[in-house]
Amino acid sequence: MIVAIHQPNYLPWRGYFFKIAQSDAFVLLDDVQYSKNSYTNRVKIMREGAARWLTQPVSFRFGDPINIVTFARDDWKKAHLDSLEGAYRRAPEFTSVWPEIAALYGGLNEENISAANAKIIMGICEHLNISCRFHLSSEIEVHDARSEDRLIEIVDQIAPGGCYLSGRGGAQYQDPGKFSAAGLELKYANFQHSTYEQGTSSFIAGLSVFDAVFHLGWQRTAQLLRT
């Protein structure tokens, strides 16, 4: 059984959904400290041929966990829909995917970013036909707050003897011996950032998965995540 773990980021990039597609269980790390100016509440989209930030307005105090960080304004959903429409209304698949994207935002009534982002992530997975069981770290009792040991404990509770699927950046600090000692396998996601036609002179990598969806549609984006 393969388990991946990540903060509930806002409109994540394709690599995030690649990890979900490769996993049997995905844990949304919602009770760790919120980090200002991170991908937890912002993401880059393409507008007028360049990468632009799309940021959720939040209210928080230093040290707050993600799952108690609230929205600073109620109008952010409409503002973000307007931004997405302005950025992608000329994209090839805009007309076909816009109703589902608008419905995702229309169904949001959560007051904190963790719950809202989790709902968006799971909604996108449904449209991409990604089948995975989701968990919240806040609902899993762990005893060690240290980063790596915490991950090991979470995986061991969900899938004893299973496999932790890490991002490639984890290889710089993770100790494979700790996972092995816990009876767990450690693997790294091998995401290939394949390109597609964006209507720009050179491909802009690292944008929200919505960039691919607007240019390719749900089905072709799903295929891209599996190649």
C-alpha cells in the first residue's frame, strides 16, 4: 500500500496530483504550522503569457496550524473565478471545463483554508478520475512532532509495512534507514514535467493543474498525469 503526505495546498501543480494518482492513500497534513507566502494559500497561473500569483487572503497568527487559518475576506472566491476567467477564457478547453470549475468554487462554504483546499483537491481528483483514499493528519494520533518521525508514524498507522511515496526533494534530508527500521519502504515520485501547448513562445512550468485543464481538458490532463 502506497501512502503520500502533503499540506493541503491551493490549486496545486501537476506534480501534486501525480503523487495522488500514484498513491492508495493520501494524507493532507492539515495540523502543521502555516507558512506565510507558501503554496498553502497561493499558486501561479498564466496570464498574458507570464506566470502570475493567485493568492487566497488569509488571517492568521504566527504559529497557527493550517487548519485554523481563516479567510480574511468572503469575496475571494468570486475574485479568483474572475481572475481565472480573465486568464483562460481564450484557452482551447475553457468552455468545456468552466462549468465544473465554477461549481467547485460555488460549493465552497468552508471558513478555513485547510478545509476549502481539501475540498478543491478532492473535487479536482474526481474530474481527473483519480481514485485515492484521503485522510487528515489532524485525525491521526501521533506522538512524535519531529518532521521525519511524524511522517513515519502516520504511514505506519495507515499502512503498516507499506510504502511512503515522497517528493524527490525529500532525498536531501530523509534517512532511508529510519523507514526501513519501521518496516516501511521509501520511494520517490518520478514526476516528468511534460509540456503541452500553452500558446506561449516557451513552456511555463510549475503552474496550477488548472493551466493544463484549461488547455487540454480533464481527460487529456488525466492522461498526462499517467505518462
